[in-house]
Amino acid sequence: MAKIFISLSGEGRGHATRVRALVESLAGEHQVRIFAPGDAHPFLARLYAGSEVRVDPLPGLCFAYDDRHRLRYPATLRRLLTYLRQLPVTLAALTAELRRERPDLVITDFEPALPRAARRCGVPFISLNHQHFLRTYDLSSLPPRLRWHAAYMAAVVGAYYSGQVETIVSSFYFPPLRSGCRRVTQVGVLLREAVRATRPVTHPHLVVYWRKFGSEAVLRALENTGLEARVYGLGARPPRGRLSFQAISETGFLADLAGCTALVCTAGNQLVGEALYLGKPVFALAETNNFEQEINAHFLQASGAGEAMPMAEFSEARLHRFLVALDRYRGRICRERLDGLPATLRVLRRYLCPEPQPAREVAVPELLAA
């Protein structure tokens, strides 16, 4: 049994979902401890309460948004500076824990402190996230504006940490790797067992998911589709025409997603990948100033498995065209590579359960052999 430390970003659903899928597969045979910042900590702490998986809080960086739901760069920068001032204390505490507990492997999902502490202590660490696509994927197919932003964001991603023994990039799209990339594995999205075991069907309702806020223009357009739409992420509230607003429910959301005719959501990698795995076309709206989501949206549209556009440019006509062509979108979904868990576990097990080396033959002097 190996001892594994895992850290993750606290911003967005995808990081916690990836870690959860990973822990489901590792905790039965290994000792797992999670370091989680932001919203990820209470989510994972509740999930593993009473289990052998320990979940500790960790300082982290969270983005700031304005009242028009746009990413606020100055406020986010201020939060970053505060985080950096606290980083030496965080590193000292993590280093002490690593030296005391002596884990066999560290895994990080886009969290910078634990891998730095691992390097100090000589513990190997693996990078497992979506964001490293910016440093490893050939993004030459992007339009010039997004290529520029991708290059800028790649530098930011590179500043998070370096020195990982392996880089695993989890994504719903698979462009070629950049020339010269070494020890990089492309995998699909990491799926929880509940998702992998689900058998999708198609009923005449939409599922809508927003991270923190909804677009009034999109909600009005959904009212005009003539379809029932089940909206998650905005909290429970009274229905509005054929829109019903659902409280957070993991089982309820998965059941609705597995049975829907299509998904309307922000352009986050994890949820789009889960929906495509279940055979659901996706209408994705990239959050304003969220260039990672804009890149995800570009590759979704390029795949032919869905429609995508910036949220600020939402068009009801585009939504209507999407809905009348769902059969065409379904026909373009390729599920084969979308389940990234098996390939991820194969990489991890090279470090957790290394194959025994064959015994070396020792030459025996003829005198002794006789």
C-alpha cells in the first residue's frame, strides 16, 4: 500500500470532480490524503467524512468576477498577491507534513504549493489537470486572438510548478502534442464510477448548468424553445414557464443529464466531456474574459459534437439552429477516448506499483561451478 498526497485548485467544478474520480479508484488499495482550497475543501470534506481519506484545508487562489459576470483581472491579481505573501508559511507547513508522513507520490491538479514542497523533500510528483494543454498541445488551429492568449496563459501555467515526473493532460479534445514534449500523456476526462455506469437515454428535456450566475438572455431564449429545461447552479427557486430551477443534487443532476436531449452550459472542460461521454450534444457558452473556456469552446465546435460561442455574444437563433440539428451533432460524438480514467491509472501505477525488474544473471567462475 502506497501513501499518496493529492492537492487541487479550489476554483471550478472540474478539479474536484477529477480528484474524486481518482480517489474512487485509489483509496481502496492506497492511503490517500487530500489538500483542498476554496470551495473544493467543504465539498470533498463532506464527501469523505468518516472514511479513511483525510481532507485538509489549504490556502488557494480564487478568481474575482464583477456584477456583469466578467472575470476581474485587477481584483484577481490582488488575490494572487495576497496568496503569494502567504505562500512561504504554506510551504513550510506542507514541507513539515511531507517530511513527517513521507508519502510515496504526490499528485497535483493545478495547485502550486504541494508540488513545490514535494520538490524540497525529494518526493516525486505527477501533474494531472486540464490546464497543461496550454503548454503541451499544438494550438496552431486556434484563431490568432486565442493563440495570443494561449501563449500568455501557458507562461502562467508554467509558473505554477515544474519538475513533475509525468504530465497527464485531461481533456475532451485531442489535438497533436507540441514537438519536443516528453513524458506527457493525453487522456479524456476523469469519470466517476457513477457516470461510467450510467446508461443514457433520450427524453425531451434540456439540462442547463451555470457555475455561479445565469444569463437572463439565455434564460429567456430557453423559455421560447418549447422544451422543458432543468436549470442547475442557480439554486432552487419557483419555476418560470417551462424552466425549473433545481437545488444542488448530484444524483438528480446525473439522472437529468443522462436522460436529456442536450446540455446548455458554460464551456468548462469536465462537464462538457461528461456530457459527450453520455452521448449528449452540448451548447457551450464561454464566460466573458475566460480564455480557457473560449479555447474549449473552439475545440467543441471544431469537433462537430456541439455548438459554442462567447456568452456575451449569445444568439437565440444559434440556440434554435443547435436544437433542430441535434441528430447531426450526436452523430459526430466519439466516445472512445473520452473516458480518461483507465489511461491515467496506468500511468500512476508505474510509480505506485513498479514492475519488478528481472533478476540479473551473475556469471559463476568455472572453478566454482564445477
